[in-house]
Amino acid sequence: MSTIVREVRAMQEYSRAERRAGRSIAVVPTMGALHEGHCSLIRLAREHADRVVTSIFVNPTQFAPGEDLERYPRPFERDVERASSAGADAIFAPPVEELYPAGYATNVTVDGLTSVLEGAARPTHFRGVTTIVTKLLLCTLPDVAVFGQKDGQQVAVLRRMVADLNFPVRIVVGPTVREPDGLAMSSRNVYLSERERAEAPVLYRALRLGEEAIRNGERNAAAIQNVMRGIIAEHSRGRIDYCSIADSGSLSEQAELKRDSTVMISLAVRFGTTRLIDNVIVTVP
Ligand code: AMP
């Protein structure tokens, strides 16, 4: 069973002791409701460090008013079992007041990258993410931090932040884990109705169509986006928030794709009140 740590000071002491003993540490930050996507990151973390710490913390500052903070699933006992069997040595699960005590006043922001895509729909989201990831890195003192490609913009933002603030941490990114029908695993999939769940795999179908078009030589982003929008409209009632083809590092939209550049094709689609995101990374041949 993993050790459960509730306090910042105890977490830092755990990590310092491991480091003094010559062992390296990887952290896998999560909001719990662990599924196979999270577990794959914990297993990946084991390949990169001697000790794996998973954090389970539903971070209130990355939710806007009216989002799903209160109803976000919190199956803690099951999470502990899953994290333990995936190989987490410690679980850092502080109460909210431990990380945001009364009088808390500090935020970390990354400019530019955070105002597009998810940031356009959720203007305060990334400030919450960059602040909590900074805090989690300072609590767990890792050599390696592991994130999922599922949240592709988050990866780009956190890479920028870690480089800009000179965090002595290496970022490792794990591939998106999917259900057999292609739907990216997400703690929010439980919100989908039966019909929405049946339609939701269309996101990945559209992304693969986009990828295939690029591999077949299409260089015009608008043409690719038209095909993707078409299949989503044909096979679902999902409402498209964005269908983006952007440079994978800077996230700037690309009109004509350049050979050897790496782009992220990403989608946000609303099914009822549930907003799903997914992406693929493609190097333009
Ligand atoms: P969350 O608990 O949703 O904040 O996610 C915690 C970490 O797991 C983030 O780095 C996510 O990108 C990653 N993650 C979530 N879903 C998946 C998935 N289906 N495959 C791989 N990683 C994922």
C-alpha cells in the first residue's frame, strides 16, 4: 500500500529523506477519480525514478464558478487502491486548507499560451493549473514530473513554465489512454448520457481523419478542419468549441502546414453540459 501524506511539511520531509538516501523521485499530479490513463502515468513514472509520488487533489482554483468542482468525483478509497497497485510509493492528498490557507494571495501565470484554446473558454483555468503544479513541485521536490498528452495544452503551458522559472525538474509526457472505441479516458466521461457516450468517440475519429489528411499531403488547415467538422456534425449532436491545428510548442494556429513542423490537432466538443477535449500530435511529412 502507498503511504498517504496529508501535510506539506511531511511531504517535503519524505522527499528530502529519499533524496538524501540517493533515490530519485517522480511526481504524477492528479485530481483523483483515477482511471487507466492515470495508472499508465504512474507506471511510466516508475521507469524514470526510484520513488513515485502521486498527488490527489481536486484543485479549486482551476475551476471557474459554475463548473463541476462540487460534483467532481472523489472516490478516495478506490483511488488509493489503484495508485498503490500501479506502483505509487506515496500519495500526497492534502486537504484544501493545507494548500490554500486563509490569507493565500500568490499565483503563477504563463502569458500567451494560456489565452487560446482551453484558455479562451476557461480564462482562469491555467492560472489555477500553473499555481497548483508549482506548489505540488515545491511540496514533492521531484526530479521528474509526469503529465498526460490528453491535456495537450497543459503540457505546452507547463513545459513553458518549467523552462521559464528554471524548475530543476524534467517533464515526461505519457500517451493518451483510450477506451476500446477510441474515446480518451477522462474522469468526466461519467457525466455523459448513454447517447452522448455513444457519440463521443467521434472526437478521436475526427482527429484521426485530420492526421490522415496531413499524412496524405494536405497542407491547408482550413481544408482539414472542414473534414473534421463535417464528420462530427454528421455523427453527433456535439457542439464544437474549437477545432484547432496549432504549433505544438507555441500553440499558434497554422494556416498552411510547414514540412517537418510538429502540430497539435485539438478539439473541444460539448455534449449536453459535458465538454470533452482530445488531441493528436502530428509531425508534418
Ligand atoms: P486529471 O486528474 O484529469 O487532472 O489528470 C491528471 C493527469 O492525468 C494529467 O496529466 C492528465 O493529462 C493525465 N490524463 C488524464 N486522462 C488521461 C488519459 N486518458 N491518458 C493519459 N493521461 C491522462
